[in-house]
Amino acid sequence: MLQAQISPHFLYNTLSTIGSLANLGEADKVTKMVQELSKFYRLTLNEGQVYISLEEEVEQVKAYLDIQRVKYADTFQVYVDIDPDILRVPIIKLVLQPFVENIFKHAWFGESIAIRITGRRLGGDRIELKVIDNGIGMRPDTLKRMRSSEARSGGYGLKNVEERIKMRYGSDFGIRIGSYYGAGTTVELILPMDNAEIREDKERGDQ
């Protein structure tokens, strides 16, 4: 089940942080984190639906980042540049957030970092989404481990996202990652604007 594979460590760590803030009397921060955590899981669970609009997917990522911002203040900057024409495109959920979470796990050690999320329509009926950071990058062995089944334990890894994309959309779509240690990481996702399965799901839902 998809929901069971959402990183439990993120939830545990967030609840632990909320508890610590409550003990310190940081009521405003507690309220902010609870609100964003609620938004994050509302969009993630999405009443059990497989698809979510790109706009909602981006909102989910923003909720995740707002939670991290309460913890880490202004040590990271976020820039979102999505073509408005593709915001309504339905995509399978949880394809961006895992890569943003990986930045905090593998590319960032508390110093200032910039995260950029972009989206545009390519020629034909495809869209390109990117998650870019200027962190330390990943060594080849780290990237290899992320691509392996090992990444599934305790998280929602690259391999899982890639398999879901190919299962839903076919082998013409998927993920490319460019990462150089000391020079940052770029994750590129290629998805369709639409496909027959999405249309069939929508038609069944409208009946």
C-alpha cells in the first residue's frame, strides 16, 4: 500500500520536534507544524486516489518544506517555477516530495542551500519536472544505493517512484539523475500530459 511506504522517520521526527517545541512553550511553532503536517497528509492520502493534480503535488512539497523551515529556520531557500499551463495536469502522487526529502538526507548538512523546483511542457504531450539543489551532491555509491531496493527500507525511495512511473505510464517515461559530489544534484522526471488510464479512471469516477 502506497501510504504505508511514506517515510515513517519523517512523521516520527516531526512529532518529536512538535513535542520538544511544546515543552519549550513555542506555541506558534507547534501550531504551524501541526497545520502543515495535517495538510501534508491530507494531500498524501487524497482519499485513496492514485492521481493528484500537479498543483496539489507542489502544495504537498511546500507543506513538507514549511515543516522543515520551522526546524531549520532560514538555512535553505526554495524557488518554485512551474508553467501555469501544466498545474492542472493529473499525475501520480508522491513523485516530487521524496526527492526533496533526499536533499535533507544526503545533500545538506546545515549550511545554506537553495532548492529549485521547475516544471514545463515539452514538445508533444510530455511534461518535465525538475528538483535541483546546490548542495554537496552525492557520491556514486550513494546514488547507486538510492537506486537499489535497499532504499526502500525506512523510506520512500527513488526506485519506488521510478517503478510506479513506468508501471502507470510505460517505459518511455521515468527519472534521470545527475549528481556530482561537491556540485549539487538535479532530478528530472518526464511524465505524460495525460494517458488512457487517467481518462478511464476519471470517467469511472464521474459515473
